[in-house]
Amino acid sequence: MSACQPPVSAPDRNRPIGLFDSGIGGLTVLRAIKARLPQEHLLYLGDTARLPYGTKSRETIVRYTLKAAQKLVDEGVKMLVVACNTATSAALPSLREHFAPLPVLGVVEPGAQAAVNATRNGRIAVIATEATIADGAYQRAISRLLPEASVLGRPCTLFVPLAEEGWLDGPVVEGTAHRYLDDIFQGADGAERPDTLVLGCTHFPLFASLLQRVVGPQVHIVDSAATTAQAVDEALRRQQLRRQAAGGERGACRFLTTDNCRRFVRTAGFFLGQPLQAGEVELVNI
Ligand code: DGL
């Protein structure tokens, strides 16, 4: 923060961090932020009425994302975390322009950083939604950090409804994973094979152990949740927006959804690793 900016007031620091995803996948990011910054208040919006975003056109994704972000801004968030790779890929510049000077963070840069930290042979596979892969955001972000990297993108559309359904293991999911990934990890000879697999969709970390079995133990599986939490932490410090909680008091979490609270409550438990109570989720119309 430059010397001529006024100091940030305590009420500003006490406002929540807003997180947004098309559905409940972004809860994997919320969980990582909560673990790293337990004192922060968090406000999560899952746009379940419009899910999936990943098969929609860029124009539609930008339109939906701006609407969802507006809702969080109206609720008074101090920072916006786009906990959705599809929305980050399509709409990050529009969000930053539209809501300036609000800090807006996406998940693609942190995911690319995690991949570059993990790879040893510079061969990286990215699995994500159709829209994220078509946009090439990961390919560009990784190349900026490691120009000699070879990046292979593979859309894995079906993992999104499987995650929302809570099907995280078993023959259907395993067969789907083999169909999407075998030619990359089993077909290629050793020198060609990626040593790193990026989970470029916030729904996919739920399949991490199954995917590890499918691609083999030698492949590093990375997701952007922990690196995004780190980026949020750094941005809060830079902007003097960190909440100071007395006596280790933990921040509160609020959840908003655009459709079917009961389903949100049921499936959110898979992502959070603990059950939610019905009263913790509020239906909103955006
Ligand atoms: N969770 C979203 C992502 O990270 C994708 C889900 C969708 O297709 O809406 O890309």
C-alpha cells in the first residue's frame, strides 16, 4: 500500500472475504482459506441454479460471474476470491475492472504456481472444464512461469456432475478417469509422460486419491486450494486487510446458494469434510 493511502479501518478489516463458485467445488478453496486464516469471516456463494459453467460460452460465463460477484460486493466483502477456474479463466480481467479497487483473486495463477513448483521434467497435464481448457488460461500461466514447460490440457466435463452427486469413488468414476487419462499417463512412453497433474477445476480435488491410483504413484497431483489460500494471505497483508481477532476467536462462515438449499447442505459436506446444518445456508436470487 502506498504511503499516501489512508490506513484501513478496523470495520473494513472485519468484513468477510467473499468466495464464489458455480456450485460447491469452491468449498475446497474455502476449506484451505479457513485452515490458513481461521480468524477471517468468509461468505461463500454457490451459483447452483446456473451450474455447470464449464460447458457454457465465454460471454455467458462472464455475465453469470459478474452477477454473482455483484451479490457478494453488495454484501460488503473486503476481497473477492473467484474459487472457480472456469470463471477465473473467462472473467478475471472483467471482474477486476468492474469492481476496482476491490482486490480480486483467481485460482489459475496459484494453480499454475503449484504445478511449476511440483514438476521435475517440465511436462504438465491439466484437467479442467471444457471452457477452462479452451481458454488456454493454464497453458499461458504455466508458460509465463516456466517457458520451457510442455502443457497438455484435457477437458474432463463429467467429473463436475459426479462430484456434485457425491460419487467420489467406485467403478463409474474410475472408468471415467481411465477413459479421460489413460492415453496421457499409460500410453505415452516414459520420457513423454507428464510428471504432474493439475486439478484445474475446484470440483476435482475430491477425486485426488482415485486419480492418484489411475495415473500412478509417481505423478504429482496438485490443486490450487493451498496456493490460493497463500495468495489470499499475502494480499490481505499487503493491503492491511487482515482481521485481528482477540484471543484466537475464529471467523464465521456464511453460505449463499441460488437454488435448492437442501441439496447444497447435503453435498457441501463432501467438500468441507464435515456436515453443514440447514440453517447455515441461505437461498438468494441474483
Ligand atoms: N468448479 C468449477 C471450476 O473450477 C467448474 C464447475 C462448472 O462447470 O461449473 O472450473
